[in-house]
Amino acid sequence: MKNISQLFLVFIFIFSGQLMAADLASAKSTGIIGEQANGYIGFVKVAPNDVKQLVKSVNAKRKAKYKQIAKNQKISLGDVEKIGGKKTIAKTKSGNYVKRVGEGWSKK
């Protein structure tokens, strides 16, 4: 019985972090982060550490993908980032935040 209780506690500990960790959609819907014209996610307001880590991870993955596309298409990284920004802003749900070129944060 003691082993089952300990196993249960370990299980709860492992999965509680995953349950509490931010996900992209909820961070966007609460207005903490938004999509930017530069192709990356930005902070609309002060974010907790789990959201900061999420944004860092997502932006790193995007940058790697943008670099790959730029290399394959033989265009600049900046051009790919701009295209990425347009696409992610276009896909952003109504009510979430976006930051277009030359503008501040606004709700879509």
C-alpha cells in the first residue's frame, strides 16, 4: 500500500507541472502574448516564467524553420520572417493581440 501511495504522489508531481505549464492558445487568449509582424511571438504584458519559457521555445523553433526555408528558397531570413509574420497574424483568432509593422499591440 505504501508503494502505491508513493507511486501516486510521484505521478501527481510529474503531471502537475504539465497541467500548470502554459500553452500557447491560452496565453494568447488571456492577452499575455501576441503575434508580431516580424514572425515571432511577443509579450503584450508582463508574463510569468512558464510563459516566457514557452515563447522562447516557440520562437527558437520558428527561427530554425525560417532559416531552413530561407536557405531552401535562397531568400533572406528577413523576408521569410516577414512572410511568417503576415501568415501568423492572418491566422490569429479574433480577440487576440497582434502587432503590425509600425503599430503597437491591438486586438484583432
